[in-house]
Amino acid sequence: MTGADEGWLSNGLDDVAGADFGLWVPDVDYMAGWREARESADRLNRAFLGAGFGLSELRAVASTNEGGRGVVRLAGWPDAVDRLAGLLEALADGDGGAV
């Protein structure tokens, strides 16, 4: 998900930072938390792609909280999130993910 071709980032789901975006506390290592979150977000994005979702409709976004801890946020169009919820509900019901 990282690399030179990051054009998938400009697809309308870019404004996902939240209300606390831009608040920085001195002496907090935000980069360490963000790197950890980025690895998890990349793994989840690969899983989304494997499940047939486009990253222009649903994706995981790496971020940090005010204390520098990594956070992975889900950004998606409502129809894609509904499809994801259906897949997760099907897995929870034990039918192997069929929708």
C-alpha cells in the first residue's frame, strides 16, 4: 500500500483525520505509533483488496491518538461498509463468509 504510486489516496475518502487532527504534544513520539498503525492498515487494505473491495470505496487509514499510540481508522462509502458488515456477520454466523 506504500510506495511511489500513492494515487489511490486521492479518491474522495481523504478527509478522515477526525476532530483532533493537528494537535501535537511536545515530546510524544507520534511516528513510532503511526508506523505500527501503518503496518496494520496495509495488511487490512490487502485483505480488503483480496475480498473484492476497491481502496477507492473502503480502506484502513493509519493515524495516532493524542498520546502517540497508533490507531487504524476505517474510511469507506456506506455501501462498501454495509458489504463488509455483511461479510463479518456471515463469518460470525459460521457460514464461511457467504453473503
